Amino acid sequence: MVANLEDYADKVTVADGAWGTELDKLGCPAGYCREEWNVSKPELVEKVASSYVAAGSKIILTNTFGGNRIVLAGHGFEARTRQFNEAGAAISKRAAGRKAQVFGSIGPSGKMLLIGEVDEKSLYEVFKEQAEALAAGGVDALVVETMADLTEAVTAVRAAKTTGLLVVGSMTFDSGRDKSCTLMGVTPEQAVQGLTEAGADIIGCNCGIGIENYIKVAGRLRAATSKPVWVKANAGLPEIEGSRVVYRMTPKEFAQKAMQVIDAGANIVGGCCGTTPEFIEVLAADVR
């Protein structure tokens, strides 16, 4: 059920919500490599994936956000890069069945190109390895997400495109005077240009400082491209309560803002940090 661009043009599709916080609720220790659970606790990872399918997600991601060799090396797991990604893809595919499509998640390397911590050629190989493993695991498409550096995002998209699968390029806009640039100063318009030239089929934004901020960002992305627009926003800004991170926004409030994001031009809408299956259930009902 490989994804086609026609599946997402000129319509609205509901994606999933946060993964990390859901896995943490199931007992994943703070700072532990969540991708390792794809192998050691697949039933718990599948529980998260299945909960989003049940909530009405037509696109679910994979538990592979930090599944590139550079990030995994920080946990001592770089030799298991392929294993973790293939397993993550297989888990989400099982949960999705014929009800949803699976987009393999590719997050940032955590290294800065600007100060020479890594070079483009090495980064390309790192992302290509992850994309190939996700494709081998059976994903329907790939999503390069939560990027702040356009060069890194472009490198990841180019690497992901070698699989022949549909690729989403998604950046995080939460900085600058009106919070519509990435941390590295990339505007929505610059993101559209760079990601389009790299071959991205769908352009978007995710994470950030809350869904309210992405109403204007979605509008700017829509004005700059005819491609489908992807938005997976956070449930507002987190607050620290003792040792817990708390998001105050309710599923109903999130869904109301999401409808404004759709009005601004988004085609694919889901949630990022702080959102749960309950958020997606309310959103899916509103979209229907």
C-alpha cells in the first residue's frame, strides 16, 4: 500500500499524535533509547501504534525518530541501526493493517553542520542507511521531521528519495520575531524552496511552540507551494509540575485550532508533543 501523492492532494487526512510521551507512559525510562524497544518490547510499541489507528489516524509514524546511526551511537547501539528501523517499520505496519498508511520517521542527527560536527557527505550516508532500512521494513512513505537546519533537512530528503518512496520534508518553526522561522533562521518560504528542490513530495512543519503558531506558518507554506502541506503541532507549551511535564491544552481546544490550520491550507494534520490518542480521536471526528 505504498503512498501516492494523489492520496493527499486536495483533501484532509488525519495523522497520529506524539509517540515519545506515550512510550514514556508505558514505562520507557527517561533518557533511554526508545528505538531499542522495537526489538525488546515490540508489544508495547505496537500498543501506541494501534491506539492511534483506533483513534482514527489514517497515517501513523514509526518509533524511529532517533533511529539514525549518529543518535544511536550515543546509546551504544549504532551497530543495530538497521535492525531497529526494520523492526519499527514492521510494528507500525502490523498495527496499521489496511486502515492506515505508515510513514517512516527520520529525525535530526543532533550534530551541527555549521560548526563542522558532521559533514554533508557523512550525513547523507547516515540518512540513506536509515531510509533504506525503513523501506526494507515495509513503510509506505518517509517523513524527515523536526528539522531546524535547511541543509540537514535537504540532505535527509535527498537520501530518503533514493528509496523511491513518497517523502515529507517537515521543519520546526518556533523562532525569530514572530516565531515563524526555524532555530537556524529558515523561513517557511526558504523551506519550501529548499525542500522542493531536494525532491520532497509533501512540505510541512511539526513540533514547535504550539498549534496556534502553526496557523500562520501553514498559511505561508500553502502560499509558497501547490504540494500537500503537513502539520503536526505540539499541544501548546509544556509546564513543569514537580518532575512531570504537563501540557494544559485539551483535545477539544487542539481540534478547534487544527480546523483553523486546515482552513489555512493544511492537508495532513496530526499532533506532536503533548498530544495523545484522545486528541486524535476528537480531531478525526471534527474532520469527518
